[in-house]
Amino acid sequence: MAKSTDRPVLYSEAERRRRDASPWTLVQGILAPIQFAIFLVSLGLVLRTLATGEGAALANASVVAKTIALYAIMVTGSLWEKDVFGRYLFAPAFAREDAVSMVVLALHTAYLAALATGALGTAALMLLALAAYAAYLVNAAQFLLKLRAARAERPSGSAGLVGAAR
């Protein structure tokens, strides 16, 4: 019988081996900090545009760059999830994170659609970007907590990589 202090295991031994062997683990570990750096620069540009009304073209370009990075991490994350858990999305260990990822993708994609169609003015576009970024921060926090949990349950002597974004 499990004690109330026992936590569910994030990875079975087989899943841990597949995770450590997957090339997508390293890709995720590289893409996650790159996406975060793009986010930080873009956030500054978006906030500047909202505050001053200047630099909209650069802010828009930065949100597009952030969205491209997001798409890249989502595609490679899905490939990672398939390697480790045998399904592209919504493996039980990452179902909540994947659900929030869908919201993040929807908001970023809505931004691209609004930008492409001219459906929103500059201020509204920047506010939509901030909404997408707020959802992204929630999702990033979810994955950082999973990374921490995965490291905590790593068997002693294990030198395997743990994906930074997955």
C-alpha cells in the first residue's frame, strides 16, 4: 500500500531509458532556453510598443520569431513524447502540460492570424501577445516543475539527460 507521502513515478524504467536515448531530449534541452531568450527580448519590445507606440514592426517580428520557436519546440516535443511514451501528445505523465500547450499554441496562432489579416490594431495585437506570453509562462513553469520532479526521482548513478521542456 502506498504511503500518502509517495508521489507517482513520472517515468518507468523503460520510459527513462527511452527518454535518455532519444535525440529529442537534447533538442528540447537546447530549444527551451533559446525560446525563453527570444521571449524575454520580445516581451521587452512588446512592452515598449505598448508604452510608447513606437517599434511596432520590430515587436511584431519578435512575436513571429517567438511563435516560430514555439512551433519548433512543440513539434520536437511531440516527437520526444512519441519516443518516450508511445504517443505524440497527451501521454498521462504530461497531459496537463500538453493541454496548456494547446492554449499557448492557440493564442500564438491567433496572433499570427490577426497580424496577417490586419484584424487588430497595434495595441490589441500587443495585448494578444501578452496574453500568449502569460500562458507560455504558465506552461514553462509546468515543464520546469516536471524537470525538477524527474531529477528528484532519478536513480542514483543515473547520468541520463532530462529534457528541459518535456
